[in-house]
Amino acid sequence: MTKKIKEQIMAIRDSGETNMLDTRTVQWIANRENYFELVIYLEENSREYWNFIMTGEAPMADEDEED
């Protein structure tokens, strides 16, 4: 999980707009907010996402890109 994806997850969580376990709605909000990295991440890493939501722990990926 990159820092950017973690920030996008936290932004959606902090909005209070949905239950973070409702991944379809999380993905819909991410798409609406142009968090395309998160949209793809949810498709490809659902177990890692669930682990992060339930425990707060996630492996951090190397950040080669900076936006």
C-alpha cells in the first residue's frame, strides 16, 4: 500500500460518507473523487484492504513516484 492510497482511504473514511467495509461504495466514492489509484487497488488488493481496515496495519510499498 502506497502512502497515496492510504491517504485516499483515510480521506474517504474521514468524510463519514460510508461504512468502510462497504467496498463497492468506497470504490464508487474513490472514482467520484478521482482517486483512481484506490479504485484499482481495491480491485487488485481486497484482502490487504480488509486487513488494513480491520487492524490498521498494511505493508507499505516503495514509493518511486511522487505527485
